[in-house]
Amino acid sequence: MTGARPKTGAQPATGRRLGVRLCLRCRAATRVPAAAAAAARLLCPRCHAPLHERRPGSRSVCAALLLTAAILYVPANLLPVMHTRTLFGEDDDTILSGVIALLHAGSWPLALLVFFASIVVPLLKLVSLGWLLLSTLGAPAPAAPRSRLYRMVEFVGRWSMLDVFAVTVLACLVQFRTLANVRVGTGALAFCAVVVLTMLAAQTFDERLLWDSDAAA
Amino acid sequence: MTSVIVCPACDLAHRVRRPAGAARFRCTRCRAELYRTHDVHGDVVLALCASAVVLLALGLAYPLIALRVEDTTRAATLTGAAVVLFQQGYGALAAVVLLTTVLLPLAQVAALAALLLAPRGGPAARGARWVAVLSAVRPWAMSEVFVLGVLVAAVKLAGVADVVPGISVYAYSAFMVIVTALGVLAPPDQLWRWLEHGR
Ligand SMILES: [Zn+2]
């Protein structure tokens, strides 16, 4: 294949410069004549989805989702994700105390995994997506490392649901009337919302914005 | 036949000769995968879809794990877990769990089967619908995360009670493996190839 590798100083041959738009739904590339580019509504000739140069409202929708997720991140970590009641008393577990309990159960690899999935990853997602969003507004910067960060965030995001699933199974399993029972806590709902919102934010973010502000070395 | 492929990740345009056989290439600037097709026969993929449905049915019918405390045993099924969430007042959580572990992975399998069974050379817009469903659903199908979640729950309980794995753990894990394989076997370019040339 003959890649249009940009030479130093030369403008890369992007779809935007060539007047070619990519359909986000079916991935067909369509040449849009300069005269038609200003038209209000262009449709993909193959699948009839609207054709945009960049995802419309990518920055503002992503920012709104991130902000909501950041606010919910506080109750997600402070409120209990489950209540345990046994003959010996009652116990509330937050995400963090769940990790510690797992460590005491003698399973440090699993504890480490849950620690990463439930505590490190959500925080990493909030901070890095926020930073990536801001980086598209500022001065041009190298895009390759930012793009790698974005792809990592998008790849690991789903694993944060781990704790929600574990709590779900525990609540279903531990139902022994007065002997022992587990109830789901409000924290699990907030945590689940954080995971869903950050996943939506990552999907809304148009990665091409990073390359639009690329300082080609 | 040469055509222009625009990178969905960085917008760089590439002029490429579309190969007739299986091929894979990446963006020269950002290394994103631009094009991937393979030569696995569509019938094999359909057979995988069918076995995924059977395995999911088994996974739903039998308990995932059971817990024995003194002389009482309590088993958790996937649907039972959603019902318990609902009863405890967390309907939204029950919906998310059912969607991510059952409905969306199933939708992924069904859309792929529908695409493979669609008459060849039909209207492109109809085929595009299945391609769009598959790419929209994929990030939200979380079977593999759920399997790990069951493991975490089992480890947490292992110290205090007897945990007995059920048939569903094996059936659902196998379902998860097949769904993951189907994800690898269904890149958008291959889907278009099936739509245009039949399986
Ligand atoms: Zn690229």
C-alpha cells in the first residue's frame, strides 16, 4: 500500500484536507465537493447515516458526561456497595474495604486485580479523558502519545464493572434469612453509573481531534 | 481496484489496492487497524453463533454457583441475580447486569447470524444496519468481566462457607469464549465482504 506518510513540515493528507468524509456507521469514505460541504445535512450514500467531518458536539457532550461521572465518583467510593448481616452483627463494605477483605481472604492476585479495576481505572479514566479533552483546545502537541493513552482508557474501561458483578452474585447467593444475608448498597448504583458514564464519554470523544492538534515532529 | 480508506482514528487518507483475499493493514500514522478480512468460512461462523445460543440457554437454565451453609444450600442463577437486585430496589442495576451479560452479547450473536443469513447483494442500507448494530453493541457486551466477577464472589465466600460451582459457570464461560472469538471474526470489512459476496 502507498501510505500518505507526512514529510516533515508537509501537511498530512487527511480526509478533511482532501474533502473526503468517513461514515462512522459503515466506514465508507465519501468525497464531498467543497460546494456541498456547507450543506446542513449530508447522508452517507451507502447506509444513509448523517455524514460529519467530526463527531458533532464531541467535546461538549464528552465534558458533560465526564463531569457527571466525576461527581458520582465521590458517592461511589464513600457509600457502601453492600451491607452484610450475620448472626454476629452488621457490616458495610465500600469498594476499598472490599479489596482489603479480598486481601485477607488470602487472594492477593485477585485483590490486586479488583484494586486496579475498581479504584485505579475509574480515576485514571476521569483524569486522562479530562486532560485529553483539554489538550485538544490548547496549543498543538504530539498526538501519538495522547492517542495511545486514549486507546488504553477505552480498552480497560469495561473491566471496572467487575465489582458490580461480584456484588450482584454475592447478593443473590447470600440469602440465608437470619443466619446471613447480603443487600446491595447505594454505592454500587453510583459506581455502576460512573463506569457507564465514563464509557460513554470515551465513545463520544472523537479521537481525530487529537490528531487535528498534532504537532508533527 | 484502488480505493481511498480514511483512518477513523486520525483522519489520514490512504490510497490502497483492496486485496481479493484475506488481508490486514494499519494506518501509517497512528497504527490503528484500517482494514482486516479473513478467510474463515461464513458457515463456520454461523455454527459458532448457534453453539453460542445453546450455551447461553444452558447458562441461564442452571445455577452459576451454590453456597452451602450448615444444611441449607442456596444457588445463584444469572436471572435470579437480576431478580434479587430488582427486589432490593435496584431495578436500574438489574437492567444493566442483564443487558451487559445476556441481552447484548445475545444481540451481538443474533446480528451476526442475521447478517450471514441475509440474501447476498441486498440493499446496502439493510446490511449497514447489522454492521452498525454489531459495532454499537460490542463495547457493552461484558461476558468476560462477568465470569471474573463470579470468581471474585466465589473467593470472597470460600473462607466462610462451601462454594460449589454449577453447570452454568462452565456453560457461560464457554459462551464467553465463543462470543469473544466471534468478535475477532467479525471486523467491519469482513462483514461487508460477506454482505457483498455471500458467505
Ligand atoms: Zn490513523
